[in-house]
Amino acid sequence: MLFNIKKYLAFTLSEVLIVIAIIGVVAAIGIPTLYNATNQAEIVMAEKKVYADFMQAATRLKIDNSGDFTGLCPTAYDNFCMMNRFLEYMKYIKTCPANTGSGNCWSAEWYYTDGGLITDSPTSHATAVLNNGAMVMFRYHETTCTVNTCSGTACCGWLYVDVNGFKSPNKVGEDILHFYLYKDKLSIVNTDDTLMYQP
């Protein structure tokens, strides 16, 4: 009597379907986790690059402005002037002066770390897109840098940088870095421990 080996090496349709279902479940669980980890790693790398670029630009601007940021712009609330002064030392694609509308150089909707919608409209500030795709919003306060306009401390102004442009989550502390421009330095606002990148 001959032994039919083919009979014992084949898979049944139900076995194949079960294996496919298991692979599908594993992929459904693993792919989003892998995507999120990759996305977060990209954001952290972008934050490091943006932080280094702005610190370098601020250092050069400070030296060229007689050693501090006093009188950086001739009049208070000249956001466009502050933007232009920084962009002298940075590579950018385009600028959007105040009142040009959101959606050009800044997201129409952006959020606090806790998820609350920020109502400070980009239309009242000067914004720009850097050559790496990051978007920047500039707000100049006043020329002497002595008014307590930055969380109760005296500063010249502030800026926000969305390191991955229009891509989500558009949230401060995740893909949006917040900086204060003091009289003697540019400093990241990292009081929130949820920042992905801690300099």
C-alpha cells in the first residue's frame, strides 16, 4: 500500500483563513503603534533642528544688535519687523504679514497642551514658513523689553514654531515649540513636562 504524502502536507481552507486573520489582527495592533513611534521620533528630530537654528539665529542677531535685544524694532507691536530681523539669519520659503489670514503660513486651528483650542488668531501676527517646512509665528511686544508680558516676566516678545507645518497634532508641547525673547536671550518655554524635546 502506497503512502499518500500529499494528503498530509496540504493546508485546509479554514487553516489558511485562520492564519490570515491572525496576521491581520497583529498588523492592526502593530502598525499604528509603529507609525506613532516613527511620527514622534520625526517630531523630536525636527524640534532639535528648529531649536538649534533659532538659538544660532538669536545669538547672531544679539551680537549684531549691540549685545542684547533692546530696540530690536523701532516701535512696539511691529511683528513684521521682528520676523524680518530673525529671518535675516534663517532660510525661509515665504512670509505672511499680519492680517493675511490663517492657512497660508500657520494652521487655522492650533491647541494648548491640554487640547483646548487657542483663540489667538495668526491673522494678528507675522508668520513665515522655513525651508524645512516649519511654520513660525512672531509677536513683538515693546522696544525696552521691560514690560511683564511673558507670563508675568519682562520680555521683548515671543514666537511659536510648528516644527512639522500643517501636519497634526498642531499642539503646544508636542509639535509646537514656544519661545520667549528676553532682553538678553531667546528661551524655550518648557515648563510643561509633556514637551517631546527638552533642551
